[in-house]
Amino acid sequence: MTDTLITPELEQVIRQFADAAYIRYLQNAPLLSHLPTMIHLNILNALAGNASVLGLSKSWLLCDSVSPLTQHRPLELACPRVLFPTVLQLTTSHHPWVDLFPLPQLRDNILRAALQDPHFDEDELWFDLLETKCAPGRAESPSLLVWGEPWDIWKWEVNNEFLRKWSHLLDGCTTLLESTNNWRRRRGERPISFSSNATESRR
């Protein structure tokens, strides 16, 4: 069987969560404990949505897949401009899941880290975004949040744990910062900064 990015364990979590959430929905009694799983499943759904927009088949889920964008010119794609591949995407062999973020700077940062940083682990980034369990002693795990159309960066947000662990991938991602702080303000939370002191909210 071909290895896929969606492990049997994650498939089981998805099935169990769907069953439990549906029962709670019928009871009109949603659980706050479902939120972490929902956040990560929203990311998976968003990536799948952007894969569809880019015309990628389900092969993007295979572990050994290579992005087909290295073989096509951007003008051949009928998709939102934010998903158009960058020069680095077109010239660097990489897994297609990197192509699915609606922020060119983030995609390039991931590719540069993979090329230049011997400590960068792309698999660890994937598991952080899709893992449904929090580390012991933490209220949340590193993640991005999606609040609407997956190709609209203004519907995306980065959480504090992701900022603590992966802040180097956010260099130059000013639109994502603005979007994050827009969502935080809606909740009455203080804005954050993608600076070297990213773990602290502005006072």
C-alpha cells in the first residue's frame, strides 16, 4: 500500500470525531473539547479545497508525490492569483502540499527552509498542522486557523503555539499578520507580532 500523508491513525480520529460531533449536533450540545480537532480538520479541508482549485488530483496526499507545478507555466492555471506558483516553486522540486497555502511568501519560506536549514523538518510541520492532540501541559498545539474560503488569506490566522515554534517561516508574511490581528481584535484579544519576540502579545 502506498504511504499517504493521512495516516490510519488520523483517519480513525476523523471518523470518530465525525460520529461524536454529529451526535452532539443532534443533541444541540456541542463540546468545547471538539475545538482542537475541528481546527486541524479545517486545515485539512482548506488544503484539499485549494488542491481542487489548482486542479491537483488526490495524489497530493501521497508521501512520495512531487509537485506538478514544476512542469507547468503559471499562466496555464485558472486559479486565484495568490495561488499562482512563485519562481521558487517552479524551479524547486517539492511536495505539492506546500503549493496549497494562499500566501506566496509562506510557500517560499517553507521551500527555503527545506533547502537551507538542515534542522528543518517538513514532516514535523505537516504533523503540527494536522495532529489533533496537544502536547502535555499546553492548551493548544501549533496550528493555522481557517475561517472561510481557503484561497482567501484574510480568512486565515496563526495561533500562538505556531508562532512560538515556526516564527521563522512567517518572515515577510505581513498579510497573514494583519489577518491574524483582525481575527484577534474581533475576539477582544491583543494583537501579536511576527518579530523575534513573537511569543509575547503587544502591550
